Amino acid sequence: MTSPSTSISDVVRLLSASKLAVAFTGAGISTESGVPDFRSPGGVWSRYQPVYYHDFLASEAARRQYWRMKKEGYRELKDAKPNNGHHALAALEAAGKIVAVITQNIDGLHQDAGSRRVLELHGTSRYCICLQCSARYEGDLIYQRLEAGIEIPLCDQCGGLIKSATISFGQALPVDVLTEAFDLSMHTDLMLAIGSSLAVEPAASLPLQAKQNGAHLVIINRTETPLDGLADVVIREPIGESLAKVARELGHEIR
Ligand code: ZN
């Protein structure tokens, strides 16, 4: 097997030839917007023990800790703006060069950049939901309450437990989103895996499935991934800059 290309022009060539390209993104695309990777040293998970879904339901202490973490996470997210990477993917979608973005991120920055078909595998921090009556609340509203000193917000309608619409440990990934993501991976002819270490499931499976079904695979990530050996192109340059270059060469100026 030949080693993968490291050239942006090969990404451009593959995208031009592709009929059904899909982007798959992880934390790395948002770190360039100042959103810390919660898995990395200094991230929220290195400072707090994550709260499992079961414990959230069962224990008031766990809920208090959950919301303390969320409050901190929200402070890190609230001023984040999409960067060139997000903008480039939105431009490529608008131009019909990619059909969807599958993301592990919960920050909503793809939508802020204008991406329309965004599959959020781990949910979103943009709203909260009542586990009892399914009432939806803007994330901002709930976080204002946290900042005002409420430790465990409850539903205005029914008094039930509210939880962020992000997926917790021990909580199933949303089946409809997951099904659509695997369906896209099965049928895509080009997957761009961007800013993900491709180490956690289902992150690792989606590009692998694409590759096994004959798609080309491009990996853009700062560090090595376990799938680099399978990829057609591996780019280890900054993501925003790389994607902006790709978009520009396809005729879409970013900024
Ligand atoms: Zn409710």
C-alpha cells in the first residue's frame, strides 16, 4: 500500500470528482474558535468527573455537579464564533460540493456558519429539554438561571428534570441521527474527516465504513489518527487555513 498524499491539491481534485462528499468533524475544528477540547488536558473533563446519565437521574448531588460543569462549559462556548474551517464547509455545502456535515461537536458553530444539514451525534448545547414533558428551553435561558444561582434548574411547565440536549455518558446516541450518519457513510464517495482523533466510537467507524464501501478518505487533523494508513490524503496543517485553501481553489473565497 502506498502512503497517503499530503497535498491540498489532491483534496481539491477528489472533491471536484466527488458526487456525494460528506464531512465529519470533531473538536479540532472548533479549537481554532477558542472552544477548548473538553477531552484535552485543562478541558472540563480533566477537572471534573463526568456525570453518567443514570446518576443524573438518580442523584441530586450528581445533578448539582452536572450543572456546575455545564455552567463552566457554557462560559467557554458563549462567545465562540465560527472560523474559516466552519465557513469553508458551509460554502462547500452551498455550492453542492458536500452534502452534509456529521459532527461530534455540541457547540452549534457549523449552523452559525450557515451549514444546513448538520448531524449532531452528541446532541447540542444550544437547548435543554425536560425529561418528563419534553418542553424545550433555549440553552441561554437555562444558563442565565445557573448564573443567577439556581443549582438545579427545573421545568416551568411540570417541575420535572431538565437536561442539556447534549448526550451524556451512559446515554444512547440519538438513533435517527446515527442511522442517517451511517447511511451517509455507506453511500458517500468521499469522506473528509476533520479535527477528530478518530479514536472514540462511532467516530472511528464512520470513516472506516466509508472506506470499506469504496469511498476516498481525507483526514485533516493536527495529530496522527489510527486511520491515517487507510486514508488517500492526510493533512496535518491548521484546519481553518487548509479548508479555506480547498474552498478557494474550488472558487469559493472565504472572508
Ligand atoms: Zn416538563
